[in-house]
Amino acid sequence: KRSRVVLVLVMTLYVLTHGGWPLLIVILGMYAFGEMLYEKYIAEKTWKEIWNIFRSVHIPLFLAVFLGALIGILVHPYRATLLPFLKTQIFSIGVQTPFDQVVLGVEWLPYELIPFLKDFSLLWMMALVLLFGFLFARKKDMNKKMMRWSIALGFCSAVLFALTLKSRRFGEYMAPAFVLWFAVLSFAIDWKKMWKEFVSTEKYLQLLLVIFALLAFCRGLWATNNFFHLSPRDFDRFDGALQVVDEYLQPGDRLFHPRWDMFPELFASRDSYRYIAGLDPVFLLKAHPDLSRDYTKLMTNDADIDPYDVIRNKFDSSLALYEQGMDTKMLRQLKSDERFRILYEDDVAVLFLLR
């Protein structure tokens, strides 16, 4: 709604809570570009008039965003290292994405066609409904404000669509952007007329659309239920192993763990120890390339690497905590190695002492 105060506040909170905040600047730029296209080709205004609109409306919005970013950076508790962090997060990970050097999460991988269609099936169903409406029940005149919004939001959605095709993680932005865009486009449809057209259309087409809608909805229910029941992990699931760790390590000692996504759970329970990789593994790659290569070889069970040498000598850790079910092949290797003694084992984890 072009509220500069709200935009400053949103950007400040965004900087303080999420590493992806520069994306808001990009989206604001695309939104402004879309509105300028509307002014030029739909409203048929002159370039001078367009410049006056851009100067009076969009430049203040950009200034509000930059002001919010500046405030967020200045009050950020890690402001001294924030810009180098963003350089790694945005360019080294987001743009370059070194799949060949580290083990990255699936969220950084490009989408394949079938998963892409399935994960956003409800969006495509909405798109089909809108397409049907535009073909058979479009209003003759659309509110000018809605038309401006639809063009501007269309450009924003297109950018996020392209980014999502490159890396799955951008889907969390793309989906709500499409919902907003579709909501605005819906104002161009006469819904009563559309329903009449749908009722009068071929029966097989009605059946296909209903079946597709039900499948999209049921697939969403299934995926959500699956996520809730299979993905959650109890934050205290490593407590049994960590109680044994407390008997061997002092504050400041390093506890080796083979995967970076174990870090939040370990750190939440014991923040006095040092861990291997608490951020994306590319940060370890940038800080210590040699250690990163050895760590990656351990994660991928490379036969050329000696786990004992890497864990004990290179990472200077006398304890190694592995997760049952996730590191099965490596666990078999370590259990057969007399240099690794099992200190603790349960259904969740195995804790080794390196002799």
C-alpha cells in the first residue's frame, strides 16, 4: 500500500531474522518495473509523466527499503560479520552453488519437472481456473488499480518462478507471490458467468477439472500429513548421548558430528561445546577448504579417507556422535575399527571414543 513507514519496519525485521532480505530489493525493483510498463503501454503516459511517478512514488519506497536495511544492519548483533556472511550466503551458495565440492541440502537443488508440478499442484489448479475464466468469462473492463497490480505482481512472480526452478528453497517465496497475483487477476473474471459457462461445458471436461482439483487438494493433504508425522525431530533426542559426552569433554572442547543439520539440536542442548559445521557447509569450505574436503569425504563415505585421522587429528576431537539410520555405512565401518570404542548407543545415536 506504499506505506514507507511499514516498509522501513518490514525491512528492519527482515534483516534481523533472515539472510534472504536483499531479495526484497530485487522484488521491489521488479514491481516498480511492472508498474512503469502499465503506465507506458496501458495508461499511455509520456516518459516525462512516468519519470514523475517513479520519482514521487518508487524512489521514496526504495529509500525506505534501504533505510530499513541500514537500521537492521546497525542494530544487528553480528553486524561486524554480516556483510561477509551475506557474500557467502548469496553469491557463493545462492549463485555459484558448489554442488561438486560440498554436500548441500536438497533445498539448493534445481526442481525436476514432476516434483515441481506435484509440490505446487494447488497453484496450477488455481491457474487453470483463472485460465478458464479469462477464456470464457472475462470482464470487459478491469479496475485500473487491479490491472496495475496484476502486471507488477506478474513480474515479481516470474522472477521468483525462475529462482525456484534453480533452487527449491525459493518456493517459499514463489507460492505466496503467486497467490497474491492470482487474487488480483481474479477481479478480471465474472464469476457468475464463469459458473454458467462451466455448467454448460462438456461433461467430460467438467469431470476432468473436478478430478484434477480433488487430486491437487488430496495430494496437499497427504504431503502435509506426511511432513508432520515423518519430519519432526525431538530436540532432546540426543540427550542420552550428550549426558555421556559431559563426562569426557570440557567447555570449549570439540564434539565431532558428521552432518551440519545435527548442529541446531546439539547446540540447543549444549552450547558450551564446539561443533564442526553449524551453518551451510559452504561456510566451512570458504573458511577451511582442506578441512571441508575431508569433511565432505567423510559424509560421502569416500574410501580414500581415514575417519580416525580426520576426526582425531585434523578436527581435534576425541568424541564422534553419529545418528542411527542416517550414517549406516559409516557406522558399520567405525564399529569394525578398534580405534573407535562405543561409549553410548541407543535407537537414535551412537557415541564413539577415539582411542
